[in-house]
Amino acid sequence: MSLSEAVLPVSIEPHDDESGLGYCLRVISGNGASLHALRRLVEIDNIGRFTTKHAQSLGRVFQRSSEWLEMALPTAEKTKPYQRDYFGHRWFSRNHLRTQNPQVCIRCIHAKGYCRAIWDVSIGTVCLEHRCQLVDFCAQCRKPLRWDRPRIDVGHCGHLLKTMPETRVTLRLFNLQSFLEQKFHACFAAEASPDTCHLTLLNRLSLSGIHSVIVGFGLRRRPLEVLHATARTKTYQCKEWAEIVERGLDRLNQFETSTSMHDGLSEVIVESLLEQMVLNHESVHDQKAALTLIEQIFKRKISAEFGSQFAHLSQLELF
Ligand SMILES: [Zn+2]
Ligand SMILES: [Zn+2]
């Protein structure tokens, strides 16, 4: 039998909220093989990533319909402007999704036996069920977690993933997680999910827009901090994301509650992240929110600079 006809003996059904990459790992390890072996079966090179391009071949190997995989695997990255689809949402920066450096809830992993798709969203760093922070490294040897590992509950290092001393989850991160999860799964809900974030600005944004605004507000640790060119798109550890998000939510709260704070905010907010949102994001609400923030915080009329391209935005009521 040629490789192109090979199928795995044990067929395993995915969970609705399961990460596509996590599912690939769960199925292949359930069949006693590794992701490297799976790459060979679907003819990807040794370090290649699984994307929607491989959904058909993976469906054949797993003996399942490829429809779910089409949605649950990230699309191949499209650059200029950066775009990637995952679970019915479009993402506009390479660090919005953790497709290379996963994070997990150790308790969920052991209790449920699968990786949730929401864990692949970088700014979501909390497990609502266990009220703990997600982790992205092995407690025993501190090596970062990778998708290429023997099983979902075992690190690449070979150690069983174990819980570590609890990091306190703040109410602010907990509430944001709840809001993100509703947004993330809204495409499957029969009715649109209610707006639940007390920060009005975030309610109508796309998930990628929420990421850009929170990180735009929270990336700088102190006023006028000079950021390296890669700071906007680099991969951060789960703990670092949690710190960025905490700062971002704190400053957003200041922005929404006190107009006298706006002047100070121009020294901490990363304007280029908001500019990219105006130029690259497809959601009109994202574009409008970013324009409004630039105008109110930096006193700059970016819409005038780009002319009629953004004429449609002036018709929209954002808040
Ligand atoms: Zn959990
Ligand atoms: Zn280890």
C-alpha cells in the first residue's frame, strides 16, 4: 500500500471546541505514532506546519470528513497584509494565535483529554473552569511546550505535564477570558452572543481587533519606552501576555472613565498597532475604533491623511 492510501486504524472523533492541531496530536498518538509520522503520511516536510491545505489528506488518513478540519486548522499565512483564518475568525498579526507554541490548562488536559481551541488565542491566558492560569512550559524542566510532543499530556522533553504552584488569576483576566470565549464561539451560537465586556470599546470589535487594542494599550511597560521593531509581532510567553493584557485593560479602563487621562496615554500607547488596525483589518468596527482612538489620544486625523478610502467610516456610530 502506498503512503497516499494509508489510513489510521483507530478513528477518533473531534470535540466541537477542540484545537485542530491538538486533535492531530491526539489522533496520531492514539494510534501509537508521532506527528512526524503524520507529516510523512500527508506528505509535509519534517518541520512543516499543519494547515487547512492539509485538511483533505488528514481527513482521509483519520477516516473522517475534512469539513471540521477545514475550520479547526489555521489557514496558511498570507502576508502583506498578514492574514490567517482560524475557527471562523480572521487574524491580522502573526502573534495573535499560538500555532507554534501552545499553552494548556494542565487540569483540563488530564480531565478532558484534549486541547481546547480557545487556548490557541494568545491574549486568553486563563482556564475559566479551573480558575487557573494556562501554562506553556514543563513544570519539571521548564522547557517550552511544543505541538511536537509524544502525547497531549506529555512534553517534548518526555515529562508528564504536571500542575505547578497556582498563580492567582485576577478578576480582570477572568472576565476578559469569559468575554473572549463568547466571541470565539459566537459563530456556532444560534443567536449572537450578548456584549459582556464592561469596556464598551471592545464589544463590537473582531477578536483580532480586541487583541490589537489591548496590546496597543498594554505593550509598553512605562511611558515613552522604546520598543524593538519586533515587539509588536513577536511571540510572548503566557505569563508575559497576561502582564501585557493586565496593563492594557487597566489603561483602557482609564481611557473610558476619565477624559483627563487621555494626554498621559499618548506616552504609553503604541500608535502603530492602531494604525495597522485602520489599514489592514477588514471589520469596519475595528477600523473605526482605531481611528477614534488615534484621534482622541494622539490628536491626529488619520482619516484626513488617507482621504476617501475611509469615507464610509464617518457614517458609523461606534459607541
Ligand atoms: Zn482547566
Ligand atoms: Zn520536561
